[in-house]
Amino acid sequence: MRRPVALLAGVLLTGALAVPASAADGDEGFTIRDPRITESSGLAASRLHPGIYWTHNDSDDGPYLYAVDSATGRTVARITLRGIGAPRDVEAISIGPHNEIYVGDIGDNLGGKWPYVWIYRLPEPKTLKDATVTATQYVVKYENGPRDAESLLVHPKTGRVYIIDKKEDGGHLYEGPATLSTSGANVFKPIAPVDLWTTDAAFSPDGRHLAVRGYFGGIYYDWNGGDLHRKSRLEVPLQGQGESLTYSADGTKLMYGSEGTNSPVQAKDAPDAPAAKSPSAAGGSGSTDSSTDSGVKYGAVIVIVGLAALFGLRRLRRRG
């Protein structure tokens, strides 16, 4: 006789814990489901295809980019890069003006021994399907010698390319030439210190802010044309090997990714974004998501109604 009451309690509890449909949107986070993506090391939100995120494997995969649908976590297109050499250590991806994708083959597992590294540029496909796309390859050198790096970012307004090197005690933001050239090496020069062991970075869609992440933390800057002004720390989620970061296409979220099979991409409110100025998000990127708050409130109402129903059933049974 207790089974109907127990069943009702289970249903009510499930409803209370369920997240509303609005919180299941891709920009609330998702899991990369493609078994071919085992070392997602870069992440970039498409502006041409809403809800699509571009990623790639770290190394030993080939000249491939993957378009992942954040609504399902499934790959909807794999792009093969043509016109480049064999990728060595692809670590970053960014989308610049005119929907052009930049890929940073800038890692150096030898600790900064490669005399040069590469950047690949290609137009973002207008149709999402498996295809081969011709890319332009640029040779990159650093003014102060070789170094390891995992962060490549393209300013969304100027199209200028930047790299942040990866050093445990902090590195530097490097600025490339105003226009990359296929003739000779493109020399990147240090213009500002970055006090973080950096694994990725991203510009806000309006180009006014810079978010930088590491394994265990992050920093949020005002851009100021490259004259960085540190505003706050970012509350970076604890991940197995957190190596990727991008803004959502609308700039309201920071999306944090990690290496590994079935790796999660977790969302945090972006500082200074419209959604982050609501009372529920006053704490910036470390604050609780407004949709999560809605889910909690929604669940609390269900629990209250459910308890009332349970007590009512028990009272009716006693009267019977």
C-alpha cells in the first residue's frame, strides 16, 4: 500500500531536481560526445551558426576541426584543412572578423625549442557538413626567442592576432603584425605581462575585455587597446585538464572546456555582460547562473506542492 505514495514522492523529487528547458540551452554548458575528440584543447563560438562551437584535438589527430552542436554535444561537421603542412601541436582556435577561423599550431612540448610555429586561417564554412577547406599558413616567431604557448586570440574588431605564452610563473601577451604575411616570418612582440599559467584566452565579442584562464584560476581584464587593466579574478571551474575558453556568441557567458573523452564544457556568467548584471548574477563569473536560480525556485515550489499532496493522501487514508 505504500508503493503509490513512494512512487509519487519519487516523481516529485525528480521534478524538483530537473532543470527547466531554458537551462538546457547549449550556452548553459554541454558535453562533447564525439569519440574522436579526446583532447579538446581549443574552443570558439561560431557567430555564423548559432549554438555551434568549433574545437580540435591537441596533437596526433591530423588537420581537422570539429563543429559541435551545443544542443546535443554531437559533431555536425568535420573540416579537413588543405594547403598546410602536418600540424605539430595545435593548441588554440579563435574566430576573427568576417567569420574567419584562426588555428594556433603554437604548442611546444619541448619547452620552447621550436624556432618557429604556425597559424592557419580559413573561412568558416557557410554550410555545416564534412568538407575539405583550403587554409592559409603563417610562420610565427617571437621577438625574444622560442616559447611554449596555448592561447591564440583574434581581436573581433581589428583582426589583429595575439598569443599568450604558457609559463608557470606567469607569461606575456604577444602582439602580431597588423596584418599577417605569408612572405617570411611574422614576429610577435611582448606588450604586457599576464600573471597566470595561461592555457587559453578570449576576447569579448565587442573587443573591450579579455578573459584569461589557467588550470586553477583566471583573470579578467579591460582591453584598453592592449594596455591591460586587471579588473577581477575569474572563478574557473575545476576540470580534469582545463585548456579551453571562449565567450558565447552573444557575450553573456564564458565557456570553459577540458581535455578528455566526453569532456564537459561548463558555462559561467561573463563579467560586464547584460545577463551578469541581474541581481542573481551580481557576483560576476563566479556567481550562480540565473537559470539555475530559476530551477531551484521552480523545484522548491514543486517540493512544497508535493509535500502538501503527500500529507493530503495520508490524511485521506487515515480517514478511510
